[in-house]
Amino acid sequence: MKFGGTSVENAEAICRLTGIVIRDRKKKVIVLVSACAGVTNQLLKIGELASEGASHEAAELVDALAVAHKKIITDLFEDGTAQILSNTISLFADELKALVNGVSVLGELTPRSLDTFASYGERMSSLIIHHHFLKSGLKSTFVDARSFMITDTNYTRAVPNFNVVEKKLAELVVAPLEKGEVVMTQGFIGSTPQGITTTIGRGGSDYSAAIVGALVKAEEIQIWTDVDGILSSDPSIVKNAKKIKVMSFDEAAELAYFGARVLHPETIRPAVERNIPVRVLNSRRPEYGGTLIVAHPETKKRCIVKSIAYKEGITLVSIVSTRMFLAHGFLENVFDVFHKYQTVVHNVATSEVSISLTIDNVKHIDDIVRDLSEFSTVTVTKSKAIICVVGDNLRNSAGMAARMLHAIPNININMISQGASEINLSFVIDEDKVSEVVQKLHAELFADADTLTEIFEP
């Protein structure tokens, strides 16, 4: 059971979380928690201020975080536990201030230091929640994630060593589970074999939960957040977005990759490898069934569009070279350039002499254009967005693409991509047209969703 930042944001949220765990206490439960909502951003800000020499401002933010956590403690505890926890938070604050001073003197914030800053959010929230479990009568064992989530030294985006993690989980986590105890730990953080703190990337708590669930052969991996499940579109754009009851791993992975904000893109992979269901649930409304993600839904009878996602901040790169007509190696030369500058390409469309592709990281765009210009003409267009329509068996459903294009006749489409995936049709449009396009597509493709009660919430 992984609980995100909004599910642990204050005393009220922690009480709800505890109630959810108590409800399932007869099962063997591992709980992973994120930092309280907004705390990781604050910790990263503290690191940035320290690197700029603004140690006084950074220390003030540290004090503010300590006060916020102590407020949660006093709201939850009335006995001596409150004082003990408050003292621990004070020690964490002192450690953070010492780190601030060190970074300020050096004038440099290394990835390793950044991970140390970021780790304190989970370390504080998990300690408080563990003691609330004990207060509520749960048999809870606290296991620091850094003792089992062993990673490489790629700080801020560390890669877990699955073989070592599996062995450590067997040593540290399985035993208390067998004794009927709830195991409390953290998402997002880990450590190198030498014990140096790492993180596995923003949103990594979902990934942590999937890794742990997969390696202990869990019955189910639950992602508790602040929405009722995965929706048919962004509810801030589509007011009548439908909640999806069940969908496939492949569909969920595509949605995560193309901007759906419920799941971290890497979450699905460990679950798929072990064929473990993932359920997305709302900690504010635990009575709702959420969205179940499985390998092969029993409802897969025909193509049913499940959701429309979008990714903004896209740059379209068009590459043309008549010299490469019928020449082998054109694609290889192009993608070698993007590989050289570690820039991920999202969508691709090709012809004999041209390639259009999309990226969202423009950090090295000038270098990329310079290298590509050695053998082609390059055009870069910013302020684009990718619209992604996801549904099983989409590619083999005659007329589906026509329905989509018919719904948006006045929209200029810069690029379309489908062939590589059976479940995803995506296209590139101007960024300022996202709301209009998503609303029109949803109205067209989900007109009969209320009749599909096995897939969508009525």
C-alpha cells in the first residue's frame, strides 16, 4: 500500500490512512509513504538556496518545515510520544542546517547532496505515521527503505539492484510480515551499497511500491492518491470525465508515459513482470473501488477507448535531407545525435527524405540542431502538445481514426503516429488548442460510456 503526499499531508489525512490500514490488517501489509504534500519541493528549494549562498533563507525554510511537522505531531499525540517525535524532528532540522552550511560554503549543490536533502521528507512522515499506527493498536515494524532499496550511484535517478533488493526484503521485511505485523517504510529513497542516501527520481514512490510488491510476490499493489482512480481524461478539462474500473497494464503504461498524472511511468513495469494487479484508489474516499490494472482484462472484447491523455511543452523537430534519398543510415545518423545528447524522442514520423519527431527536453537543442545541420535542414517548432488516445486493439478497429479526426475538423495537426502501438493513436497540435481538442474528442469517443458499466463507473 503506497500513500502519496496528499494522503499524508496533515493529521486528518494520517488518521484516514491509519483507518485504511486497520481495515486490511488481517492481510500481510507493507505500507510505503511519500513525504507530506509539498515537502519535497521545499527541501529541493532549501538545497538551491544553500548553493546560492542564501543560507539564512534556507535555514528559515528548514525551521518552517520543522514547525509544520511538529504541528502534525501535536495534532496526533497527547502523551510523551509527542515530545519524543518533536525532538527527533528537531534533530533532523539540525542535520539539514548543517547540510545547508556545507553546501553554502562550497557554493555547489551536487546530485548526491540533493538526494540527501530530498530524503528528509519521507524520513519525517514515515516516522510520524509509524508511531500513529502503534497508538492506534497496530503492530507496526519500522524498516528504513535505505536498508533494502540498494541502488547504483546515479544520484537523483538511482537504479535499484533488484537481486540485492529481493535478498534484503527477505531478510528485513518478510519476517515481521509472517508475525502479523504491518511493515512501515518509505518510497522514493534508497542507498548505495556503501550506505549513501539516493533517490530513484521524482514520483519514485510509486516505483518503490511496485518493486517491493513484485519482489515479495504481493497479491496486489495499491496506489493511494487523491482521486477516485484513473479517469477517461483530465477532470480539470473534462468535467464529466469517467472513472475507469478496469484496464490493461499496456493501457496504463501508455497513459502514464503520455502525461496522465496518477501513475509514475515506471510503476507498471515491475508489476507486469510478475503479473501482479495494481489498484489506484482515493484515500479520501476509500469506499470507492478505484481502478484495477491487470495484464488481460476479461472485458477485452472489442476496442473501447479508455482515456485521452496529453503532454504539453513539446517541441517538434523536422529534419529534411534530399541527399539521403534511398540512402541507408539516415535514421541511424539522426538518432545517434539524440543519443549523443541524451534526449528522449517521443513520437516519430518518416518519409524517404524527412523525419518529424517530438521531444520535451530542449536543454541541448542548439547542439542537436548544429549536429543535424551537417547533413540535413532542420526546423524547430516549440509550444506544441501531444494528444494521446488509448484503448486496447485501437489499431485494428476500422473507422476509429476517422471518428477522431471528424471530431476536430478545424484543428491543424502537425504529425500523427500510430503504427508502433496497437493501443495508442497520438498526434501533435498547437499547445493552446489542448483543452478544445480534448473536450471534443471526449464528447465523441465517450458518448456511450454510460452503457459500458463493466469498464466505466456509471
